[in-house]
Amino acid sequence: MPALITYRTPIQKDWVDYNGHLRDAYYLLIFSYATDGLMERIGLDADSRGQSGNSLFTLEAHINYLHEVKLGTEVWVQTQIIGFDRKRLHLYHTLHRAGFEDALAASEQILLHVDLAGPKSVPFGEISNSRLQSMVDGQRGLFTPSYTGRTIKIPG
């Protein structure tokens, strides 16, 4: 199983800046919608969240802006599960467009499974845990993404 396509959208007029490029905040919005798409696949869709009272919170997110994205461009997000434990999920989103092989942007994220009544962290339920494990197993042959584990600093 390759990286999953978790979100598709055209770049909208109010998402671009004075240079005609996608504003930096909207990359995160697109990746956030991709996380919602992943949540649906692992049993944390709106109905399940309502019944269980559980959701995912983002603990950390890094974005690498790799190539410009312009108004009207049709883009999609591919998601790779890097790993997970009882309560946390490590994922990697990449933004793509047709006719261009390289990723336009990448986002590495750590998410926490939370009981909203607390809020407090709780272990993944059986369904989510099983689906995440199936995804990890299916993506086992994928290369480790280029932009994981990076830190921000000016080399000196």
C-alpha cells in the first residue's frame, strides 16, 4: 500500500497572497483536512468521535515549503504513517499536483489520542489500533521520508 490520498482540493482565490502563491497558513489548513481524512479511515470519523468522546490533538507539526503552489492548482495530500504507540501517532503528509513528480510541501506531525471529557490522553481503541497497524504493515516498503526528524536552526 503506498501513501494514502487523504485530501484533494483546488487552490482557492482567498488562499493566495499578493505574489499569487498559496499563503503559508493554508498549507497547514490543507494538511489539517488531510488529518481529518486519515481520522475517518482509522475509525475516528465524526460519528465515532461523538460516540466515543475521543479525538486526535496535534502536539507538533513541521512544514517544509518545497515548491510554489498557485491559484487554481488542483492538489492532493498523500499520508504515510511513520509509526504509532498506545496513544500517539507519527505521520507524514506530502502535497502534490499532477504533472510534477516532487512533493510541493511536506508536514511531519505527532498527534495524541485524547478523551475529550478530560481532556486527557488515552490509548487508541481496538478499531483504530488495528487499522493503524494495517496501514503501517501495508506501507512497510515505503522509503523513510526526506523531511522527518529535522530541527530548525541556522547552521553556524
